[in-house]
Amino acid sequence: MARGSVLVIAPHPDDETFGCGGTIATLAASGMDVYVELVVQHGINTGGPAAARVAANRGTEFAQACGKLGVSDFHVMIEEGDHRNTLHTQTARLVESIEYGSPISIDRVRPQLVLLPARGAFHQDHQVVHQAAFAACRHRGAGHHTPPVILGYQCPEDSWSSQIEQATATLDITDHYGQKQAAVACYQHQTKPEPHLRSRTAIERADAVQGAAIGVPYAESFVTYRTDLRFIAEAAEARELVCENT
């Protein structure tokens, strides 16, 4: 993988980990700088049993998970927002922040790869973030960066979506799967007991199914929205140079 940068857009804490944590860890270990833009950091844990619905420091959980995955830097766009309606009323602000307003915006970190929520996401707020991030990745003319590769990640609940999309790109994350497991464990109240889709074993089982499709223990799959083949050629060239130097 070529040295460069990756920008991950996460609607809420845990989406970056549950959706593409293994990929984040794998790309970070390859030498790429991985940045996570967290859109809304609401203060209620909603993933645990109803009797255990408690307020918690989501910021601490998020920071710990990013540390486990090897994230270079992260930014929180909206602190303590109401996750039920904040995103639907601030779409234009989201687009501008992702384009140039955030400290880790597209124009600032100039990512080769952007990972965003898939269009067919189950949650409405994830759909809004997809629309905003996808718009921000458009070609905006001279002086602005256009990410050459855009992939959509799917979260556990997306399997219940009536508009789920076909995943067309897969990455072997086996070597760094322990990091994803450690990051998932940081979200103690965001996971649910078996047999829920958000249980730790269900997440691991889903990743194992993706891995089996390409003959490896664990993998994550993505919906392809843009693929610039120059990115692949540059990655191959960079890998050859590393091999020659070592």
C-alpha cells in the first residue's frame, strides 16, 4: 500500500470500529496516515440492554478505540449533539466541514482513500452522513483535492436495510484483527448480548464470513463508489520500492 492518507467519516462513536476497524488498523500498519472525522458525539450509550441505558463519556471510548486502531488523528465535528435530529438539520454544514472546514478535511489531509457510510445504511442519520460525505468528495475544480478512491462501509444493522448494496471490494484484515477486537471492547455499552447483530461474536462471525469469501480468516468488504486505477498502480510501485530498499 502506498504511503499516503485515509479519511474515515463516522456518524457516531463506534461506527468507525464496527464498520471498518480492521481496515483502519491494517492501513495504519502499512504506513498510511488514517484520520477519523466523527460527526456527532452524543452522550448516551444506546447499544446495551434497555435496563443498562446509561450516560457515559463517549469521547473517552472513541479516543481509546482510535488508539487501539492506530489512528493518526481524529476530530469531532459536533459535540454532544442530539443524534435523533442534528444531522438532518445541518447537512450543508457537514458538507463544508468535510470539504475544507475541519482540521482533517479533504483539502487539508488530501486523502487517497475516503471510507464513508454506505448509501444503503439502515439508520437515517447514516444516510445523511453518506450524502454529505459523498457530495464533499466530488470534483470541485482547481485548488481542491479529489479523493481517487471512495468506498462505503456497512455497519452491523445494515443487514436489515431494505436498500442494502452489493459489496464489491474486500480487504484481508486477519493480521490486525486483534486490534479491531480491542477497539470493539472499548465500547462496552454499544455492544449487545448474543444473538444481536451488535454482539462481539456476531461482529466477528460477520467478518469471518467476509474472510471465507476470499480464503482468509477475517476480512471487511466495501461498496465501491469511485476507483481510480492510478491509485492501485502507485501502491504497487511504492511496494516495489520498499522491497528493493529492504
